[in-house]
Amino acid sequence: MVKTIGEVAAELGIEAHVLRHWEDVGALTVGRDGHGYRVYDDKAVEQVRTVLKLRRVGLSLPEVTAAMAPTKSAAQAVVRAKITHLEGEIAQRQEAITFLRHTVECRHRYLDDCPDCASFVRDA
């Protein structure tokens, strides 16, 4: 069964212009009917779902395009790089949480008076 761009967009809760853009940048490959209209078969709809999921987990469109490369090793390299980046963000957020928890529980009236707070600031 084939679907129109509007049907796919509505089904997935995105705008049709987003699908056109994804196709323009090479993240999607969509067939055309005899009149030149885009037609989405089951394979194309799954490809859209994959692009949508990759975007939602934080990949940029160039990363998505690379992650959908025909060779598995190329795709894995992009995903591994994204994992490394996200792990770095998690570590930074964890440090922020540790610092903020300390400031909430700190016995000093002013953070400048606290040697632990000063240590956190120096490590920044």
C-alpha cells in the first residue's frame, strides 16, 4: 500500500515540508508516481520512522544521513560518536547536579565562604 506525503506526515505527527526537506538533504529516498508526486510504500514509511527516531534521540540531519549509510561500519561510526558525545553531556549534567545538591545542603551562608564550593568552581 502506498501513501501520500500528507498521509505519512499526518500519521507520524510531522509536517509534510519536513519530509520534503529530509528528502532534499538525502536522509530519505522516496519514489514518485507517474505524475511526479511522492509515494511512500511500506519501506519508505519505515525509513521515515527511522529518521524521525534518530532525530528524536538527538542526531542532526547530517548525522542521520551518515547513520543511514549503506555500509554498516560507516553508520556505526556515526552512532558511536553520538554516544560518546551524549555520555560527555551526561557527565557534565551529573557534575552540575552534584554541585547544585551541595549548594542546597551547604552549611555556609554564602557559597564564597565554602571551601567545597570553591573547589567546584576551580574545577570548572
